[in-house]
Amino acid sequence: MEPIEALWMATSANAELFPMCGFRDPYIDAPLSVIQPGAWTDLLLVDGDPTTGLSSFSDPDANIPLIAKDSIAHECMR
């Protein structure tokens, strides 16, 4: 499996499963996996190119300087 495929499966493909829950979908009120106003999207700023290799995630303290969750940016301590 290529790194880009693993990222897709863990993010966008996973988000595609929520609508299958019908009214139980916890994210029914906003779109997922898009960057647009009103969407529910979390972001990671990664030092490296995770589409070519996932080693950046093996040491998050060194390689993930910023996480955005619920529209709030959180600087990671280094």
C-alpha cells in the first residue's frame, strides 16, 4: 500500500462511512474532509511529505508543529 492510500483510508474514506449511519451520523450538520467555511475538518501541519512516506508520524513531537481542531490552532510543544 502506498502512503497516499493509507492517508486516504484513515481520513477521507473513513469519513465516507458516517453518512451510512443515517440519523445517528454525528457529523450530519456539516461536510467532512473538505476545507471550506462550515466544514468539520481537522488539520495537521506535518514536517515532511506524508504522501511519499509516513515516517513523519513516527515522531509527532518533532514532526507535527501544529494541529487545528474545531477551528482552533494548537501549537505543539517542541
